[in-house]
Amino acid sequence: MTQPALRVPQSERMRRLCFTFLALAAVCLGQSASPESTRVYTDHPRLFLRAQRLRLLRRETGRDSLRWEQFRLLISGGAPMTEPGFANALYFRATDDPAAARRAIDWAMAPNRDARQVALVYDWCRDQLKPAEKQALLETLRKTASQRAANPALGDLRSQLLAAIAIAGDDDPVSQAALQYVLHQWTENLLPALKAGKLEWKPGDTYPLYEIFHAVRDNLNLDLREDFPGYFKQFPLFDLLSYYPPPYPAAENEFHIPWSPVGSPVIGEPDLKVAALSRAAELAMVALDTNAPESQVLQGWLMNDRFLMRGVYGIPYEFLWANPYQPGLSYYHVPLVMYDETFGRLLVRSSWEDDALWAGFIGGQLQEFREGRVVVIDPKTAREPLELDEATILFPAQSKHFVSGVKPENDVFVLGLDRSASFHVEPDDEEMQEVSTDQAGVLYLKGVRPQVAVRLTRRPVNLPQSIEAGPPAATNR
């Protein structure tokens, strides 16, 4: 049953406005979160189910949409859901079915449950909890929120954040202390490492990261991305280009398989859980910024029904985050070359077709996808350049003297050089320039004329550097 709207007294509205101003000021000044800026005033459900999204989910139950029908069939048929607390609590919020809430609560009451799901059950099924159940789950979430670690994993920080928000109002001191801890970890540890190029998200980290963004924005009126806007603006585009070209046919649906680091020369079978979380993260990205151009091309990528997750793990994420009524743009607008100097990462596709050539240099590892297989390449020993239509990738063995590609827009990247080193670039019949490698040893040569002989030499250390050159923090075409 829909709860009636509550009238907020004028004094309370003024208090909330003051809270918002203080919170934003704290972020802008780079200060640690104050106790007032970490006080949660929102009503339950607080986590991910803002009023607009909850209305969308409830409307979906009457439209017989593909996502809803698949979710309903699995829940009503008693399918063993991979995350039963999350799935049944979500079903309850969409339908008001008390049986689903009871299944979610019974699951959460068992020992050693996943703290993230317990927080969702406590928040979403709150009005169905018996007093003893509420007290028991509150104690579980208190313990989660009170944990402190020297180097917490992103997923653990996410669980603490959700636990802290869920129990706000029931235990404000624990809630606020936990929120201050999580925000401190972001502003004092994670964000500086990210800005310095020393922190790269693994494929499985992106979804917890965006759950953090949603929960903080919805309950504290803070956008944690504002301290590094250029990076997160480009994030969806790098995400799109990070997938190997051919889809993977799984039992329930096809998956785009994200790039992942490996220690062996040849990639093995893909991790479909990581692939599902990568898609869930993209759905959450779009939900966070529905009007951004980057979100609109991402929406165009996501709304192909052959990739709709129909299994017991993925379908709750599909139902929670997807908005099939939001228009999207064709991802063919996304550049085929993305380079980020801060992290020294490079992603290149020859086209957006499933049989495209692909190369990715992330975290110091170079992979190439060609003829149905992914191979790891050592730039130090590679003897043949990689030609991918939009870009040429060279290695030290070929870079001292080479001929540029045939296309005017073909950029040249040299991998495997010394880090943060300066080089002289001498194209035939052109003035010499000085360029520098990034922290991963990538040299970016932009706009070299086609079919021109180029000589590349290391600049002597004892000579002054006369030209400051190099690409911007994030370059794409």
C-alpha cells in the first residue's frame, strides 16, 4: 500500500536546506565530513528506491514488460535466486507481496549473511519486520557499520555505507560515524590515489562504486564524482570500449565480456558473474546521469534485448536499474580510440562490429583480440606493430624509425618505453618536437601526417626541455 505524503514543517525544511548547504560546502572545501553532513533525513526505503524509481518499478508490474515478466516468473516459481535477500525484498517493494518480504526477512535472519543484502532487507522490508527481527538485524548492521580496516576493499566500504544509511534514525551515532569513515576513505585515500593514476578499478569494482554514488547522492545530497569530474565524465565511454568485441552466448542470454587482467598468455573462459556485474554497473551509470550524452550512448548499448540478463543472478539488477522508456543514442557515435594519460591506458577497436580487431593497454598489460582469441603481448619484446585502422601501436623495436599509417586521422602510440621520459620526434620535412611518455611508458603521437617517415630519439637528459607537449588528461576521437 502506498504511504500518504507527509507534510514537512517549515522549520524542518529550513534545517534540511542548511544541511544540504553544509554538506556541499564540506565537499567543495575538501574537508572531512562533519557530523551534520552525515545525518540521514530521508524516509525508508532509502537505498536506490527513490520515489521516481519506485513508481517506475510499480508501473512495470502492470505493463507485463519483458524484465518484469522474467523476474516475476522466477520469484513466483520458487527459483533459487543467487541473492535471495535482494531479489525477494525488491519483489516486495514492487508488488507489496508480504510473502516475498517474509522470504527476504527469513533469509536475512540466518547467521553469516551478506551485509549488503541484509541492509537492503532492513530498509526495503522495514514495515514487515517483527520487533525481535528488527532488533536482531539492527545489531547485525551495527557490527557491519562499525568495522574499520586499514585498506578496506571497495565492496566492504559499500556494505558499511549501506548499513549505516539503513540504520540511520535507529542508531544515529553508529550511522554517522560509519558515514564519516566511508567518506573519509574516499576523500583522503581513494580519490587522491585515483587522481594520481595509482588506482584503477577492476571490472568487478565498478558496480559497488556506483552503488556508493547512488546511496550518497540520494541520502546526503553529495555527488562524490565532482572532485574528479573529467575522469567520471569519460568513464562510460572507456567502459564501452573495454569489452572484447564478440558477445559470449551464455545459457540465458548473451554477454559482453569485459577486459580483465590475466597472468597467462591466452585468456580462458570468461567470468560471467563479472560480466553480469559490469552490465549492472552500466545500468546504474545511466540511472545516475540520465541526461548526459555519455549515458545516452550507453543506454543505446544496453537496450538490445539479446543482452538482457534473464538468469537468477542478473534479473534483479535488470529490473531495479533498467529504464527501457528512456531514449538512447547509437553507440556507433562512441570514438574507437580512447587514451587516458593519467592512468596510461589505451583502448582501440577497428569498428563496432562483432568481428572487430581490438587492443587494450590497462594496468601495464597489453592484450590483443584477433581471430577469436585474446593474447597478452609484451611490449618490450614485440616485433610487429599493431594496425587497427584508427590507430597504430608501435613498440621499441619499431619506433626509432617508422612510416606513419595511411589514414590522416590515424594516431600513433608507442608502448614499452621508459616512464615519464622525453623524446624528440622528427617527421620528414617537419620541425622537430618534444613529447613525453606517461607514467605507464606510453608515447602519444597525435596527428602525424599519413605515409611520413618519422624518427624517434630519446632526448638527452642534460639538455633543457624546450617544449611541454603531450595529450590532455583524457583524449578521445
